[in-house]
Amino acid sequence: MFDSIAFLPVAGTDSRRRIRLLALSTCGFCRRGQEFLEKHQVAYEYIHLDTLDPEVKAAAKQEFKDKFGVGLSYPALVVDDTEQTVGYVKRQWEDLLRLPHDDDVIPGETHA
């Protein structure tokens, strides 16, 4: 999916799955999503769609809709090219990435 787009990699210790973030460079929710991934040390790739040529952006939006049956809104998190969620809703991201919910974590306890 999105093979014609050059995503930018971000290193992380959790690289169990292929995580792609479709975002906008000016979007506060997108920034919070990136901060969430980095806080949890999730390796991911991202692209700011607003920096792309309009035709490439339109093709990416259509590909997303064709693949998942929903319109693209930002940020969009795609996992292993098979699962997705749109918008930054922390608990949904925790579930999709199989991370413990922050409110379920005992202070001082670590999770892999």
C-alpha cells in the first residue's frame, strides 16, 4: 500500500509491525499521534500529505478509501497494511498497537 510514496522512517525499539502514519504538517492531533508513537518507542514511517503534489495526495486518499472503505482523515494510522484507525484517539491507538492502556499501568511497572 502506498508504494509510490516515500515515507520517512522513525526508529523505535518496538518494530514488531509495520506502522505507517498519514498526517498533515500543521495538524496538532497529528503531532500528538507522533509524540504517542515516540513515547511508546514504536518504530514507524510517516508522511505529511500536505507536502505532496496534489495529484499524489489525491491518489493516496483514494487508495486509502478503496482499501479500507472509509475516507482519509488525519492522522491515520495504518498497521501492517491491513488495519487502520483515523483520528488520534489514544485508547484506539493503544488497542490497535496492542499497547497497555496508560490508566492500566501500575507506576514503576514496565511493559514490553
